[in-house]
Amino acid sequence: MQLDPNDPPECVADAGSWCQQVWHLTGNRWLAGSAEWLVAKPLAIVLTILVALLVRWLVHRLIDRLTKLPSGSGDKRPTLLRPLKEKAPNLLNSTLMERRRQRAKTIGSVLKSVASFLIMSIAVMQILSVLGVNLAPILASAGIAGVALGFGAQNLVKDFLSGIFMMAEDQYGVGDVVDLGDATGTVEAVGLRITTLRDINGTVWYVRNGEILRVGNSSQGHANAVVDMLLAPGSDIERATRLMQSVATEVTSEEPISADVLEPPEMLGVNSITAEGITLRLSVKVKAGSQWSVQRTLRARIATALTEAGFETPSWRLLVPRNNDNQK
């Protein structure tokens, strides 16, 4: 039996349906019967995409506000970093600001990526649902693909996870002097995958975060400026000790060294006695990062004072065996 194109389709009986509305507008049976695919589903897909993009934009805007450095505020930390512990609050202002900016920017980028992935994944699943696609096989396949990708890119995943935890715990940041095992130097940039530092010779090192097993940070809290002085065997230890203590106290009370000193110098005494000589050790508690400059100044002044006081440094003698012409 051939259907009359002027006869209404069965879906017209559904009150409020797109089929009914298109039939009333056009009177075309085919258009009314295809209204669900021609109008309803495309409109739902477009609306889903627009809502997803709007939500993504709002979330990214919120994250940007949370990671932005405040102006005219007593606390110069981004809102996102305030709940997190900060381990280097005593750095110079410019270095501290750059450290906070990079830390907030990196954490913010992670949050943006996670938010975009979740929002777009939900939008894609919603669109597939509108098209009538069965999501169960797709989700199962995605799970298997995720496991395979995790095994194939485990080093990359390890780098990113290590970077995230390092950022959250503030293990180190821009301006810190760190020992990462194979590389030691000043941190210039911190990312989720790579940490960049420059050593004392000017060489730039790029270290993968996943390969960092331990971190020695010389720029957090306080540090000790340790000065070892080697004297010749038989030196007057008590006199040398008093002289080193006196010189160290004088040096640490002078500018600009005094600004970096946290506690008075402590004379630790004899550190070792060997065939080469006697080693006396002195220690000063100073601000983190200033120990090397304090050590150099103390070492130069103490060495000069010891020399002027008549103390001798160990002398090295080259022992040459005497030839005996009569010995055959």
C-alpha cells in the first residue's frame, strides 16, 4: 500500500514533538518524519558544544584569577598557592615573585588541562548519546587503550606526576641552588616534565623530573658557612682557635656580611689530625644561599690573620731517593 505524501506521519500524534511542529509548519510528511534527525539532534549537538565551550571558558577564567599575582596586597602569593606550604619565603623579591609565578602557572596549566579533558569528554559522550551510539563498547575500548598508552608512555607519565608533586610540595623553585644528583646549579625554570638549571660553569642542564630520585636544596631555611683551616703539625691549637674565633666575630659584625649572619660564629675546634697537618673548623649559621660568600670572606680574613700571627701552613717536600754510585 502506497502512502499518501499528504498524510501525516504517526509521530504527529506525539504532543509537543518536533515532528508535530514541523508538520504544522510545512505539511511535508518526509520533513516531519525526519525532524528528529534534521532539527532536534543537530540542535542538541550544537547546544552541547556551546555549553561545553562556555563552561570550559568560565573554568579557565577562574583558574587564571586563582593563579594571578595580586596587586596592592600584603600577601603577594596567588590565591591558588595560599593553602600550599611555601619553603622559600626569604628570597629576594624579584626571584620570589618569579618563583611564585612559575609555580602558579604550572599548577594552573595542570588544572586547565584536567578541566578541559573532563568537560570535553562529557560533551563527547553526551553527543554520542544524542546520536544513539552505545557507549559501553567505546568506554571499554577507551579503557584498554588507556592502559596500553600508560605502559607505552610510562616515562612521560612518571615525569608529569613527579612534576605535579614537586610543584605542590614546593621542593625547589626558580633561584634555588640544588643538587639533583647528576647536575648541580641554580634553578632557572621549573616545568611539569623538565627542570632547567645552570651550573657554576654556565652550562645549562635539562633534567627530567621522573629521573630525580633525590634533591639537595641549599636555598631553604638556613645554611651553615663552614671554614676549615689547615695548620702545620705542632701549631699552637689554643692560640689559633682564639684567633679564628676573634677574626670570625669581627668579620660577621661588619657590613655586608652581618646582614646574612643569623647566629654568632661557633668554633668547633680540631676537626682532624693527619700527617699533612691539623684542621681547625669554624661554623656560622647564615641565611640560605649566602653561605658561599660568607665562607670566602671568612677564609680570606682568617688565613691572613693566621699568617700575620706566625702560623705556618703545611709544607710539601718532594722526597727524591739518593743515588749511590758505589752500589751496583
